[in-house]
Amino acid sequence: ATITKGTTQTVAIDTPGVPAATCTITTQSGPQSVTTPGTVVLSKGSTALPIQCTKECYVMGSSVIPSNTEAMAAGNVVFGGIIGLGVDAATGAMNKYPDLVTVAMTPDPACHAPAPPRRGRPSS
């Protein structure tokens, strides 16, 4: 998988119906932020990554980006033997995150968007 798929992956992040939310993904190398809809490049790993999305007047949306084993890892045993499999395990290349992650967000009922400016009567 290291040879054919690499050790990083581009993941699309979306908050359906709530464009321009700011999402922060907690990775082993530190937090990464993306504005939705958008993409982020993640280093592959075996751990799930927490994600939190925020936007004014919406309740914070939280989810987890799961990590699954890449099907190509089995093929690497054929081409790279046990050493290749070990390299994949050490680099995270044998893992894969979903290509698209959606985080649900709901309007905050306590938030009142600023009212449009009132037009006063012209004074005489």
C-alpha cells in the first residue's frame, strides 16, 4: 500500500445545508482546520480522528473519522513480503479514511441573528 497508495490521503469534509462551517480535525501531528465544503490532506493512521465543526448560530457538530484497513495491504504481502507489510503498518499506509465525511449541524434556537436595520420615519 505504501508503494501504490502512499501515506497521506485527501478527505472531503462537508456540513450539509451549513456551508462555510469551520471544522477542526484532531490528528497526531496537531489540529487541522478546513472550511466546508472543503478537503484536507491527512496522514494515514490506524486511529479514528475526532472532528468538530462550528458556525455562528449553529450547535457545534461532532463526529469521528474512522480508519479502516486498506485492501491493498494484502497485495503488499505478495510484492513486498512481510517486510512490506511491516512498512505499511509503521507508516499507516495500510489504513484508509473515508473519502467523504459529513458532519450534521443544527440551528441554535438560542441564537438570534442580527436584525436588519430599521428605517425610521423621516423627521419634518
